[in-house]
Amino acid sequence: MEKKFEVEFLVEAIEFLESLDDKSREKIIYKIVSDNLKEVNKKMHKNLFSIILFVILLNSCNFQTTKEAGIKYSTRPVFQVLKNIEWREVGLAKELINVKEKMVIILGGSNPLPLHQWEELKVGFPWKKNIDRHVLINKTALVRSPNANSNCNRTDCLIEIENKGYSWIELA
């Protein structure tokens, strides 16, 4: 028979049980085990009841598709992409996150941190290194930093920030 659970007795309980005759010991152990089994069964039935109730409620809901509900999303561009935009091959982005100001900066600019020094770079609060992500696109372009003027020209569209003696570009 497969064990469903195991009852462990305290040292004092074992000593007490050993002091009893066989019949008394068996009755007490049976009572302890059967009470634990009843408790386990109660919890299982309660959980099973909750699951069944959830499934019934979920199945009684008739969810429409977005098309049936008439929900539409606009897919027009937010801004016009420049005709002479500089597309770049995607690489591994090295980013720092400022958790206090909710800002992301990316390695770049006039004096970027050499990639081989990234692992040794130590940052403290409010900065945190972002995880390395491998994106699944072929080309990318950073049009402008979020705090740059919306009608900026090419040279002043990227805001350069200095951090730890290196230059970074405001990304988000």
C-alpha cells in the first residue's frame, strides 16, 4: 500500500507508547492515524469542492471573442519614421535601470563602457543592472530619448548621461 502521509511521534510520546501493553498501544496509534487521515480527507474534499465550483463558474461564463465583442485596436503609427533613419544590427544591449526615477539608460554615447568591463561594473541604489536579453528582431533604431524635445533634429534627439565615468543614452 502506498503511504499518503507519515505520522512522526515526539520522543516523549514514543516512550509513553512503549510503556503500554500491545492492545492499548495499537488502539492509541490507530486513533491518531485515523484522526489525521480524516483531517487530510477534509482538506482534500474542501480543495476539490473549490476547484469544481471554479470550473462550473468558469464554464458558465460565455466569453466573446474580441471580434464578436466589437473590440478593435488602432494599428496606425504614433509618429512618422524618418526616411533616412539609421537602422542598426541588433546586438546585446547593456542597460542600467534607475528604480527610483524609473529610467533606463543604455550603454552608448561619446565614452561608453567597454563591453569587457560590464561584468566588473558595480552599481548601487538606485541603479540596477538590467538582465541580458536576446531580442528576436533583425534591425533596430533609437529615434529619440523620451525626454528629448519631440521636434528635435538628429544630433539632439539622444540624451547622453554620464554615470560611473562613462556615457550612456537615455532609453526609457
